[in-house]
Amino acid sequence: MTLEETHGQEPMPETSDRMQSAGKALQELLVSSQRRGCLTAGVYESAKLMNVDPDTVAFCLLAADEEDEGDIALQIHFTLIQAFCCENDIDIVRVSDVQKLAGIVGAAEEAGEPRDLHCILITNPNEDAWKDPALEKLNLFCEESRNVNDWVPNITLPE
């Protein structure tokens, strides 16, 4: 049996189309989850939430700019978060533009302090209460990426 037979006869959409679609879905998900109060931002806040109640985490986003790539502590946190997400069947993606991300979710907390946007979790406290089409698109995107051994796919946010 070939790989195509295993995963169906439909070819995967073009990479750029998949990326644009995933980027738009991610933007929609971030906006809707922030409105609903289901967004947790920050590496430490996310780690605390995953430790206390991992069953509520529906999606994970890791973000780093080029200058963050040399931050060893951040990369260690990313590795641990990725391992946790894989172990607990939580879909995870990476974004390489923290400025665009800040434009979507806001760069500052209510107190005016800058927000840590390196890790964002989308939570779903009650599984039946919230069925977001953008989350479903991203779950499908992540599943397709895992089928081609891309375990933490990169997504480009729309302009």
C-alpha cells in the first residue's frame, strides 16, 4: 500500500495556499478566543496552565523573531512545551513574526506592561461549548503537516 492510498487520493493543496489559509484561520482563532477569554499568553503563564489543567488546552502557538533564535532559555522552554503538547495530543504551530502577532492580540496588558507573546494557548474549558471553524481548520492543517513529518509547522500570519 502506498502513502497516497493510506492517506486518501486527494493531493495536498499547494503549500502557499495551505499557509495562507492556515494564517487566516490562526488570525481568526486568536481574535475569537481573545474575545471569549480563552487565550493565555506568556511562556510561564502557559506552563502553569498546562501543569494545572492540560485538558483545557485546545491549541498552542509558539512565536519567535530572528533575534529570539539565540535565546537559549526560550528555546529550552519551546522544546519542553513542544514535548508536552505532543505527549498530550495538543496541536502546536510556530509563527516567526511577533510584531504581527502583537497587532492581532495586543502588545500590552491592561496595566500597560509589554505582553509576553512567545507562547499562546487557546483553551476550551468546556469541550461542547465552543466549536470554532478556525480551530477545526488549524487542527486539520496540523494533522496534514504531521502526515508529512512536520510536527511543528510554521505559519505565516496575513498582512
